[in-house]
Amino acid sequence: MKGLIGVLGGMGPAATVDLFNKFVTFTAAQQDQEHIPLIISSIPDIPDRTEALMHHGSSPLPVMRDYMHKLEDAGAECIVIPCNTAHYWFEELKDTCHVDMLSIVETTISEVRDCGKSRIGLLSTNATMYMGLYQKGIESQGLTCISPETDSQHKVMESIYAMKSGNITHAQKLINEQANILFSRGAEIIILGCTEIPVIMADTIKEQPHLYIDSTASLVRAGIKWYENRVGRFNLLTQK
């Protein structure tokens, strides 16, 4: 099918569901047939990305590459990955991919560039922080990146893993506290640079959407624009 987007998901499943939901809610469609075609791989046996990068765990690259090729074989013409930390391997995946790929880091940094703010907070996994996936892009724009201090970053990771284990109330308490700390340190807007975090902070984002750049939402918006250009249908995006 022309314009079929493949979702290399399962990292984690809730983040994959969030991306799928945003494709549906961000698309201006009057009937089923007007929605954007997606084929979703949400097979959660991909090794933990933070463990791989920070603690010499098994590399997720071979498994991600295998599932990516399965999406290609199924007809996907573009691949998106709703996991920020997995983008450490983005270029290696892209090197063996035969179709278009959209980078969640690039789409998010593009929205940072357009937001008009100069002091950018960042909430993400330890590995995303350690690898500088966002800091480099922020600083290349002449902006200031405000990251959690060591104790706060431990709480961010505790929140992410609490959500993965089903303890959403604890996850929300922890992550909202860390966001408020970043604002108290001068952040004007915060990148939610882990795809679990928009799930945890969904209620907070609804209350004050202007304070957050949701990396999943940025990837979905880019995916919709890619689809528009591929099939020649425009004005499908309801949220700019």
C-alpha cells in the first residue's frame, strides 16, 4: 500500500500505543478509510536499550534490525521508532534500511528550534542523557540545555520503570516533581525525551501543553507530513 508507515515498537508497548493513538487523533479524517495506514511491530523481546549502553547488556541492534526488515517485507515505505534511546543505533539501522526512516531526535530538535525558547529542559533515560542525543542538537542551535542533576535523574529512571511495571501513580508523582525542579532551575520548556514520559505526564501535558515538547508527538507530526507528501493528500494534520 502506498504510504504505509511501519512502526518499530515494543520499546515499550505503552509508548507504542501512545504513538498509534496520536496518529489517529492528530489526523483529520472523516471515516476509517481516510486514516494513515500503519503496520505495527510491538514485539517486546528487544533487549533493554539503557542496559545495553550503560551496563554492557545485550545489544538490541540485531533484533531491531530483524523486526525492521520484517516491516519492510510487509510493505512499509517509511519506518518510525517510538523509543528515543533506540536512536543511538539509528544510523546503523538506516544503513541497512531500504525505505525512508524518520528520526525522533531530529523531528524533536526541529520543534525546539521553532519554539522560540532559549533554555530547554530535558527529561530522558540515563542512556539518552549519557550519549548526548538531545544535548548536542540543543547546543548546536545556540540554546541552553538544562538536564536533571544526579539525584533527580535517578528519580526520572525510577519513574520510567515504575510506569513499565504498572505503577502509574508513583511514576506520575516522581516525574512531575522532576519537571518542576527543571522549571525552578530556569527551564522555559521541557523536552519529553523518552517515549514513556508523555504517557506518564499525559494529564499534565493537557493542562499546560505550551510547557512541553512531546517527542512522540513530534515524530507523529513528521510521519503525517511524510504521508501527505508521499500520497499527495494534504491538510491531514490537525495539531501543528
